[in-house]
Amino acid sequence: MKLFNVSPLTQKRLDRFRRSHVAFWSLRLLGVLYVFSLCAELICNDKPLVMRFNGELSFPFLMAQPPESVRKVTGDATHVNYRDFTASEVFGSHPGDFALFAPIPYAPGETLDTKDLERDKIVTLSLIPNQPIGRFNLTQDLRIVRQDSCAQFFPNVNLRDRQATLADLIALTPELRQEIRRRLNGDACEAYETTVAPQPQRAFPWDRLMLTLSPTSGSARPQTIRVNLRAILPNGQRFLPKQTYAFTRELDERGRPGKPVLLQEEDTPVPDAKLLTLLTEWATRGFTKDITAADGITWVGPDRTLYAVSSGNNIRFPFPPSREHPFGLDGSGRDVFSRIVYATRIAMSFGLLLAVAATLIGMTIGSIQGYFGGKVDICMQRFTEIWAALPFLYIMVLVGAVFGRSFWLLLLVYGLFCWLSLSYYMRAEFLRLRGRPFVAAARCQGLGNARIIFRHILPNALTPIITLFPFLLVGAISALVSLDFLGFGLPPLTPSWGELLNQAQTYRWAWWLILFPSLAIFTVMFLTVMVGEGVRNAFDPKPFSKLQ
């Protein structure tokens, strides 16, 4: 026995919708996504789903307060950090203690501390080369004055006593002597560059240097001239690049961070065994305290270049995706994945409730206008036009300032405005159908207006309602996202796609704050639009018509 009697026309429309595979599977996926979001507490929660402690079995995720056995130990009757509690020595001291957490053990409103990210901390070691560039002034008697960064080329010479001459440090060729003399005499000269060799006793740490003399325009005889020195680097390099290595820490059997491990990325240079040992030692120190230039840690590379070592392990929010947080953390240290899951439930529930409310209100007002017509239709139509002219955003801001922001208040206020378009369609359908013979026959039988409307006209006027419902859902979700993005939607702590996108505008470098919420919005919108297109095609009275 069938619970519902389906007319042949309705059955034909349902079959046509099933044959639209894209729309049919979009409806299934949309339903699965909504059911998935309804089970958000089982997927993302900072409380255990099931816990046994000191012989007491409890379900903390369903409880507003911690279990009695936990309160006796912690002394906190309001909130307990169950992750820290289950990792403590107290938990597990009794036989049979266990705790089963959700796959993502973080609540959408939980603000994490930086110590909670120890397992995801990455230390970046930077080997910054001491750029081998120096300059000095040369007097008429070839003595060096006003030297700048030249000590790295001649570490065993005191250049500040102004007793060292250029000939004492560098083997001067006749051509170089001539170029120097021309500049000291005030002649006009072009730029001059040549390779020089330090004196054998001064050859540290580079064997060959590039000496450059600046061009001169020719003027009075100068007191000094400017000389630039640059080390000749391997493979014709002009500057040495900074070497960067990233380290994370492997986990022990209890999930605690242990020895640093090098993250080998495509652009990471491969260190030799000796350097890797040094890097591991520096990374161990960097996990507890940043290494700065003041620490004086240096390294001499194979090219005899002196490198200064620095590290950074500061954790700041937003935090990028990691093992523990696949979608990263937002600007307040909250897990983005859990917020997206809860925001999906809120957005789809808001959209469904608003679409149903708009359908009921629009269907009622439009059917009354279309069925009775005349003065009733004119008065209600003028009221509808005036109501549509009211500025919705200003009203929403005013109501939120007076009564505060909440889910149900937003649903009520927006539901008073989104029924307008549907009422126009229902009015037109009732104006078209009220003059049909079956309506006249119903009146001749003495049927009342309510029965004629709901039993005879409304079933034949449902096509606009059914076909517009998915698009009303899309509009409702879009409105919620827009209001949250502008700051006029749900309360601040409520998980919301629009709130995450608003954070992405503030933290433009945090790509995960715009990527994952946008993917969630796109998925829901795309599936809903595909369902709407399938419904529209299924209810099209002439699906195979074409122009002749």
C-alpha cells in the first residue's frame, strides 16, 4: 500500500529528474554534505566522544560540565582541557582508562595556545653569507684610509693605523698602477676593473679579488680616490645566496616532539654530513630559543665564506596547514576545518529555513492576491511595492543595534523581505488559473474559497515554487555570507564562511583563509544550482520543443 498517491504527471517529472544524472547526483551529494555537517560534534570536538576514567564511563561531548570523576581531580567544574588531561600522568593510572576523541579534536570556538602547536612547529635556519664586498679610499702615497668592510679580505692587518699601503696588501701590476696614478692626477678616466691577487702572506680567505676603480670626469687633483674590492666567487657568481633549511620534529610513542628532522623541499640545498650535524644542533637550540646575530654562531662554508646563522620559530596566527590542522588556523588561533564544518551546517540550515519561510509567506500573499483580485489585489500589491522599497541593510543594522545579533533574529528579519519575488509568480499563476473551467465547476458545487485554493488551484500552481526553491536557497546562503563578511550577520564567535573571508581580507598572506571557505561556498552553491537546473528541466512542459 502506497503512503502517497503520485499522479502520472508528477511521476513523469520525477523520472525526468532522475534521468538528469548531474542534478540527481548533485542532490545526493548535497544531502550527504548536509548530514555530514549535522554530525559536526562527532567530527570536530575538543571533548572526548567516550571516556572512561576511574571506573566512570561518560560521554563528555554531550555534557555541559565535566564528569564527576574528572572534576574531583582537576577541581574545575566548568571547563577542562581534555587533551592535556588525557596526556597527563593522572589519566591512565587506573585500569581501564581510555578516551576516544573525534577525528578533529578541536572545537570551532577553541582558541589554541602556541604551546599546543609544538608538534607542528617548524624551525627555519638561515645561513646568511658575509657578502665579500669592501671599499676604501687611496691617498696620494697609496695609503689606505676610510676603509669599509675590508677587514674580511685582510684579517691580519690593522687597517685603522693608516700605515698599510696598497702595495703591501695587493700585487700591483703596471697597468693598475697607471690607472691609479691617472685618477690621482685628476685625469678623466673610464671605469676600470681588473683581477688582483693578494700578497702571498695575506692570501686569506680568497686567492683572487676583483678591484674596481670608479670613472672620473677630470677635475682638480683629488686628495683620495675610491677603490672597491669584491671576492671572485665560484661559477662566476656575483653574490652568494642565503641558504635556508627547515626542521620539524618527529614524534615519540606518546606523540610528543623529539629529534629535529630536516624537511627536504625542492629548493632546499642538500647539506653534507658535517653540515647536517651542525644544522641539527642549531635546530635543537632553535626550538627553544631563536638564534640571532647576537649569539655569534657562524659557519665557514667550503668556499671559505663566513656565514652567520640565525633561526626563527615564532608561531603567529593565522597558522598555515599542518598535520594536526589540515586547513590551518585563523587569526584567533581557531581550527579552520572545524569552523568550516560548523559553518556549513549553519549556512545550509539558515538557507533551508529561510527558503521554506519565504515560500510559505510568498505563496500565501501571492495566492490571496491572485485569487480574489480587485481591490484586494491592488491594496496588497501597493503594500508589496512599498515593502520592497525599504532598505534591508539599514533595517538589519538598526535591529542588530537595538536587539543584538542572533541566528533567529537574522532569520526573522531577512525572512520578512525575501518572499517578494515568489509572491509575484504565485499571483500570476493564480490570476491565470482562477478563470479555468475546473475552478468554475468547483464554485458551482458550492466549495469554499479555502478548499478551491488549496485543493484545486494550488496543486496546479506549484511549478514556480518547486523550481524557484533551490535558487531561493542559493540566495539565502549568499545573503548570510555577505552579511557575515560585512559584520552585520551572526554573532562574532559563531562559525561562518563570511567571517573567515573577512579575516582573509585582513591577512592577505594567509591563503588558506580564502581557499578553503571559498571551496566550501562554491561546492554548496554549485550543487544547489545543479539541482535547481534539474528541477527546472523536469518541470518544463515542453522539454523537447524547438523553433520551426
